[in-house]
Amino acid sequence: MRSKLALYNLSASLALQFVTALVGILLPRFIIEAYGSSMNGMIASITQVMRYLSMVEAGLGAACIAALYRPLAINDTNQVSAVLSAARVLYNRTGKVFAIFAVGAVLVYPFLVYAQISVFTAGAMVFIMAGSGLTEYYLIGKYRVLLIADQKSYILSLIQTAGVILNAVVCILLITFGFDALTMQAAATFIFASRAMFIKWYITRKYKQIDYRAIPDMKALNQRKNVFIHQLNGIVVFGLAPIIITIFCNLKEVSVYSIYSMVLVAVNMFISSFSSGLMASFGQVHAKGETAVLRQSFKSFEYLYGIVLTWVYTCTALLLIPFIQIYTVGIQDTDYLRPDLAVLFIAVGIVSNLRTPHHMLIQAAGHFKETRIPSIIEAAISLAASILFVQWFGAAGVLLGMFCAHLYRTPELIWYTSKTILEQSPRYGCIRSIRNMGLGAAAILVCTFFFAMGVSSLGEWFVSAVITALVVLIIVVAGNLVCEPSSARTVLARGMAVYRGIRSKSE
């Protein structure tokens, strides 16, 4: 059953990531052409400001999910109700604090960019984009954590996929018919907020036994302060770049950064879809104390995840610069062709994603307090190095700071989870990572010398991408199959078991 739900979550997550990536690539081009690089840079910058304001959640979501694993696993409806009642109370409080901070951002942010964007436009844009956060805290939060903890995140993914498609269609139509950026963003915020009624409708039908007005169990969420530290540090490490670039450089440099980030965010979302649907499954296994099952499941997952990570990032290394060159053709207000950014984005992405399976274990096991000090150190390294390097290297300097932080945190995190949660040596995982890096390098050499194609249009790039993806996939899969055949057989057996289960159910 866990494998079947994991497959549902994976499939829905992949669909969401694909649609989000496609929209994320198409929409900025329309925005840049219609409103200019400065407006696109401002929207990217405000998006990061909103992520910073989301710190007011103070780890509530992850703490709720961790607190729900055990009562859901043993069907303790009363405890589930108590946890969700506490979540309702705290999310309402969080929404009020977020609203206060959003008003502050409306008043302050425009004066950071007043030389490039009018004060009214910047302030109004912050106000409009804050609406998404208010929807999350007041309407969606308590339902979202329940669906994720109960391995039903595919419901969220399907609803959000429909919303992303509708949002893209409406925004492109508004831009095409000459509406201003504020109207376009207001429509996007309204569509995002409307998903709340569909989520509530599903929850009301499927979870009738849950009482959101039960006596709240605040003690069940005592991990939220430790989770908050992790989330704060994560925002510093992963979300600080546009803010630093806005302060020390200009909005055009933010726009350049955001275009590369747009592609890498799509890449990372695709990769993360292979892990997001499994966290609840691992959480429930850990809650039952089934360490041997957890260890074997994690081994299979890490094996498959390593193949996906190597395949995707090798393709990205070969295809990123040609795509940027085609995507930004005709845009003259700033230079978007920056190989240094491409190299650093890929390096940061690889080192960061290597630890994703282990970070997922931290969340599933609820080891937030035990790992907060290394998380703080990582954030401090990232902040200090980014501010230092941005002075000389611009946007590339911020990425260099992130890379330095990841070089510390990734090995530390792998060591901790291997010794503390999995109770095994990290040696095999490290050998697997080194092997995949070698296979990726070999694939780059093969594609460069035998399958290189000159591209000048999106059609030609797409053909090149398909050929590159197939060649890289064959090399990476074959290498892993030869070097680790037992893991390959285990993954295949699990996949066939899930397929037979779904097929028998449909019949």
C-alpha cells in the first residue's frame, strides 16, 4: 500500500513539476518582452521577499507533518484531531503576523528599487503578491499538512497543476491584450487563492471523522521552534541570492540570475518529485520502529535517485547554455549569456541535491533539534561568503558563497543520517556518488565528441535535447546496472509489484 501511494504521489508530483517548469520557462519571456528586464527582476525579487516573510510559519508545517505520522499509522483519530486543531490555531496566528510583515514590506521595499521602478508600482506589487501567503496560512495550511502526512500529497499536486495551467493561460492572455503587470499579477494571485475551496471540498468528503475544533494538543508541535531554525537557515542559503543582488547590484542582474535560476528550479523540481512523495512513507516506517525496512527501502531509493540526479544534471550541463542563447535572443537591455553562472548553478545544484535523500530522512524522523547547529553554520557560511564575493563577481559571487556552504553541509548531513538514523556506514553511498559523477563525466565526453549539434532554434534544441537525454540515460543506467546489479533487481522487483497491485485493483 505504501509503495502504491508513493507511486501516485510521484506521478502527480512529476506532472506538477513538468507543468510548473514549462510555465516557469514560458512566462518570464512574455514578461521581459512586455515589461522589460527590470520588471521581471522585481517580480523575482519580491517572490524571494515573500519567501522570507514565510518565516513567520516558524516551522509549523513540518512539525505538524512529523507529529501526524504516528497517529495516522495507528489510526488514532482523536490524536489526529488534536494535532490539526493545534495547527488551525497556530496557522491563524501566523496569518496575522504575516499580514503585519507584508504591510511593512509594502512600505519599505519600494525604496530599494525606486530608481528603477516607481514607488507605487513596487508597493502595489508587494501587496498583491502577499495574497498568496495569506491564503496559505488562513485557508490551506491545516489541510495541506494532513494530506502530506497521510501520503495523499497527489491530491495537492493535481489541484495545483490545474491552477498553474489556468494561471499561465490567463497571464499570457492579459499580457497579449496589453494589460499592465499589476493586473496580470493580481489575476495570478486570485487563481492561486481559489485552489483553497477545492482542497477543502476534498478534505470535507474524505476526512469526516476529524474535528478541527477538538482540544488542541500544543505539546505535539513542540518541534516547531527547531524546524523554524532549519527553515530560516534554508531561506538564507537558498533564497537570499536575489535580495543580495538587488541590494549590491541592480534589478537587471537579478533578472539575469532569475533566468538561469528558472531553468535550474525546473530541474530541481523534477528531481525533488522523486523524493517528495516518499517522505511520508519513510516517516511512518520510522514511527513504527522498522529500522531494517527503512534501511532497505532507503538503499533502493538512493540508488534510483542517484541515477535520476546524474542523468538530469549531465543533460543540464550539456544543454543549458544553448537554451539560454535561444531563449534570450532579441533581448538587448542586458547580457544574459553568462557561462560562469551556468557552471556555478550546476555545481551548486549537484552538491545540494546529493544530500536530498538524507535531508528527507531528517524530516521523516523528526531530527530537527539534533541537526540545527550544522544548519546554522551552513547559513552563516553562505551569508558571509555571498556578501563577500558579490562585491567582485556580482551574481556569480552569490552562487560561489552557496557552493562553499554546501561543501560543508552535504558531507556532514550524509554522515549524520547514516550513523544515527540508518545505523550503517556512509561508505556505500559515497562510492555510489563518485561512480555516478564518473559516469556523468563520461557521458559529457561522449556527447561532446560524437553527438554535438549546432542549434539555432527551439526545434533544433529540442531534437538535440532528446538525443542527449537518450545517450546520457543509456550510459548512466548501464554503468549502474553493471556496478550494482543487486540494487537494480530490487528496484525492478518493487516496481513490478506496485504495477501488479494497481493492475489487479483496476480489474
